[in-house]
Amino acid sequence: MRPLFLFAVALVLALPAAAQAPETQTPSPGPFRPGPLTASPNGTASAGSLTLSLADAITRARTYTQQVYSAEIAAQIAHEDSVQAHAALLPTLTSFNQFIYTQPNGRPSGIFVSNDGPHVYNNQAVVHGDLYAPTKRADYQRALANEAVARARTEIAARGLIAVVVQNYYALVVARRKTGNAEQSLREASQFLDITQKLEQGGEAAHADVVKAQIQVEQRQRDLQDVQLAGEKARLGFGVLLFADYGQQFSVIDDLDKGPTLPALTEIQTRAGNNSPDIRAAQATVQAETHEVASTRSAMLPSLSLDYFYGINANQFAVSDPEHFRNLGSSAQATLTIPVWTWGAARSKVRQAQLRLEQARNDLSLTERQLLANLNSFYLEADSAAMQVASLRHSMELSAESLRLTVLRYESGEAVALEVADAQTTVAQARNAYDDGLVRYRMAVASLQTLTGAF
């Protein structure tokens, strides 16, 4: 029995270990590693990536964005409101089916006087039409205006999306450019470090120059890491707008050097006035509130309706009763409703509608002024950026030439390491400033195109 007991104990101790064995052997998944930034300056894509132009990016963003989708749903809902308001103006046909049971009292009429028997059957087709209903007509006009507002807001949402796409697109482009600038600055710093080391070995430079050059190399390495991180963030943020999988590899075409020319201010103002969805939405809101005032005033007027009934209203559900009198027939009624006294509620509603109309007109005026202000602001921004682009390019070329000459002077012993370091910093800043100037111009032009509906 003792060997059997020891075997049972060993088996019990082995069961937990066997149950845990699959968990210890299963490898845990590694962390998510997004792909590298693939925005190419010349528009070429790496293997397996997708090359997108600005137009392609806008098209993709419209597919995956929630903002435009919600606005389109709101426009469709407003359209259905107008359909319902229009249907309220037309005659309606309903089927009225009813059975009324009344407690008997020994007489043909039953307990309730209003019923003409213990059993009452109603099976009728009812046609109802409003001959004069100014409130419903005003409500229909208001529904049409609200639909126009919703459609204008859909375009506003679409243009707002375009502004976001343009901003993210060129943020990705400039991030790739700055990555190239950082790589070039690192190569220049490494070349200067190599020069100082060779001169130190020949006894022509102090060790302090080597230390200074090494500091420059390490700083350029940190700068490169920072711009690569910024580029990866830009790619991931942009991928959320463009793809169902934000880790999708893609590249964008760098068209910063091919910016469109800036048209005249008067031409831009004309386009914006004709194509501004903000103006259309504000104008449609004024129209809707105008019809709201008419609707509330109409509620104080009489309304006339007509009802026609055809069917059975009898004590038995049959076309003819036992005495062969026909139960199937028709009747008609006209109803004139005259508002008499509402304790001032109707006049209060009219006053409310008038106040909303006044607010809508003020909003329209503000929208027009804001549009003109934005047009002038974006135009001045684009004009200033366009004038500075040539100056920034010239400064970049001068700083690159200054670095080259400073390195030559250092090699001939006419300059110190600090001058070379300053020249390297200057040319790095000039390159980034030039790229920022190009993005500034494209963003200002894109803002103008968004306002004028050029996209």
C-alpha cells in the first residue's frame, strides 16, 4: 500500500504543474511596432507602401471621417422632415375599424346613452383634408429652409475636413523634409569631427576642437531622433484619417515647390461670396425663422378641414340588417376651428419667433463680416509668405556657402571650431525655416481655396 500511496501523492503534485505548462510555453505577443515614415520628397514610395497625392488624401478622408458622415445623416433627416411637412398639406386616407361593447340594461340602447346599442361596429374609410391651414403651409416652407441649412452644414463639415487633411498632409511632408535636413546636418557634423581628429593627429588642432565637434555630432543625432519622432507621430495621426488601419504604410507626394499662384483679392472675394456654405447656411436660417414667424401667426387664424366617411356604423357587422336595410353608407363633416383665447400664449410664441429671426439676421451679418475678415487675413498671410519664400531660399543658400567657406578657413588655420559650429547651426536653421516658409504659403493658399470652394 505504501508504494501506491506515494504514487498517488506524486500524481496529485504533478497535476498543477501539468496544468500550468501550456501557459509557460506560450510566447507572449510583442509590442506594436509601427512602420517607418515613408513620405518621400520626390514622391517615390518604398516597397509595399501607397503613394498619395493631396486629392487622394482628401478622397480617402471623406470615406473614413465621422464628421462628414454625421452631417450627411443630418441633411437626410432634414429632407425627411420636408417630405413629412409636404405630406401634411395633402389629403389623407385611413381605415377606421372599431367595436364598442356596452353593458346591456334590457333596452336596445344599453347602459350608455351615447351608444345606440350594446354592440356597435365601425368599419370606415376616412378621407381628411385641410382646405385652409396656413400653419401647415408655413411649416412646410420652414422645413425646406431647414433642409437647405443642413445641406450647407454638410458642405461646411466637408470643407473643415479638407482643412484638417491639408494641415496633416503638409505636416507629414515637412516632417520628411526636416528629417532629410537633420540627416544632412549630421553628415556635416561628422565630416567636421573627422577633420578635427585628423588635424589633432597632425598636431595642427587642439583636443578642444575635437570635443566641440563631438558635441555637435551628438546634438545633431538628438535632432535627427526628434524629427523622426515628429514624423512618425504625423504619419500615425494622418493614417487615422485615411485608413481603417492606421498602421498602413503610405507615402505622400511632396509638392511644396509647386505651389499655386495667388490670384487677385477681388477674384477671391467674388468666389467666396458665391460659394460660401457659411453664407448659404446663415441665409437659409433667416428664411427658416421667417417662416417660423408666419407659422406662429397662422396659429392665431381660423383653419378649415373636411372629413368624408364611408363604411359601416351599425349594431351588427353586416352590409344589411335582418330587415334588409343597408348598413353601408357615407357621411361628411366640415370643421372650422377658430382660436379665441389662449391667455397670451399665441402672442408669446410670435414674439419668440421674431426674436429668433432677429438673431438669425444678426448671425448672417456677422458671418458675412467674418468671411471678409478671414479672406483678407488669409490673403495677407499668403502674400507675405510668398514674398518671404525667395528670401528664405537665398538665406539657405548663403548659409550653406558660409559653412563651406568656414570649414575651408578652419582647415587653413584661419578660423576656430566655434565658428564652424555656429555656421552649422545657422545652415540647419535656415533649411528648416525655408521648409516652414513653403508650408506657411501652402496652408494660407489652402485656406483661401477652402473658403472659395476651389477643392
